[in-house]
Amino acid sequence: MMLPDGALEGRVALVTGGGSGLGRAVARELGRLGAAVAVLGRRREPLEETIAGLDRGFAVQADVREPERLAAAFDGIEAELGPVTTLVNNAAGNFVIQAEDLSPNGWRAVLGIVLDGTFFCSRELGRRLIARGQGGEILNVVATYAWTGGPGTVHSASAKAGVVALTRTLAVEWARHGIRVNALAPGPIDTQGAAAQLWADPAVRDALIGKVPLRRFGTEQEIADAAAYLVSDYAGYVTGEVLVADGGAWLEKGMFGLGRE
């Protein structure tokens, strides 16, 4: 169920990795609910496409791995839209590879974007909110393989496990400042990019759906709705939590396989 119009009125939100996929869907949903929304990424063209559908949007080109650039990016956003109140750390990097074949540069790249980037963005907003004496919301996008393990994704799984720990630690440290910090773990979502890169083969697609108790992929809108809820006042007493939206895919199916048919 979508939140009512105006539920995020007065918020200024920043969505990293907002140029496509889930980041774009989340940015547009936050905007629909009344927030002014900035999107940040390394390529300007897709960011501009995202904000084209927003009443109050702003695109800023930056790399989440560069703290100095992030500070300038926040300055630019706040000059255009006002003080940032809400952050969605969605920027990510991932590719499927066996651990023994993963290069040091590949490891560093994914850890840098996912873990370092989430911390640098969160720290930048946290410092500003604390200095202003103002509460706010941070939402980190993770994945269930952060705690189940994910063969072929040792770099991403390790990084997102770090983000889960970061989420819970900041939730406790910053609660006294009125800053809520939560995480959202989407399951397999039928985005254009995922369909082309991960399950272009119908047999692979069918096998993946077979692992989801609800027997379908999720939609971008369902994840955007979950994100909007977590940063809204409807979740005002929720902090340090990881909301899983994966149709039950990560749950143990049982040794007898009951319920799989």
C-alpha cells in the first residue's frame, strides 16, 4: 500500500545511485510523496532523466568514494533544495565471480562503493544534522546474502554485511540526535537491468522464481513503497532494523521441501 500524498512534505532527500533501477524508483516515489529529491551518481545523463519526472529535483554528479566531493555535493544540494533531511544509500557495485578469481582491484572497487560510500555519505549527513540540532533519516540498501552468504558475490556480501553492522551501530550512536538509521534488503526484483544481466535465460528465470515462496519477482514500486515507509513518520519508532522484501526467498525451505510445489 502506498503512503498518502504529502506524507514526506518538507523533506529534502538524497538518493545515491539514483540514475536507474531501484534508485530511480525510490527517488520518484519520495518525490510523489512531497519530498524535494536530489539524486547522485557518476553519470549525469541518467540522473537528469530521473529528475525529469520530479516537481523539485536536483542532479549532482559525484563518486560516493570521495569524501571531499561529497561535501561539495551536499553543499550544492542544500543551496538548491534546502538542508538535506533524508538519505537513501543505494549506490552499489557488484558482479558475479568466484572468490579465487577476484582481483584485489575488484574487491576494493565493490567495498569502496558499497561500504565506504555508505559510511562517507552517512557521516556527511550525520554531521550536518547534528550541527543543526535536527533529526533525520538514513536508509541503507543491502541484500539478504549479507547474512546468508552469497557464492559468487564474496565482495558484495562482505560489503553489505559491513553496512548492516554500520546501520545498527549508527542507529544507537545517533538516536540521541533524533536520527533514525535503517536498512532495506530487496530480493530478486524484475528490473530491466536485472532481467538482461541475471536471468535473460528463461531456465534461469524459472529456477530463481522457484526459490521464492511467493512465486514471483518483486517490483520496483514495492521496494520504493518500503523505502518510503522507512523514511516516513509512519516508521518513527523504527531504527536499527533491516526490512527484508524478498517474497520469503531467504527463508529456510526445510529439509523435506514442503511447500515448494
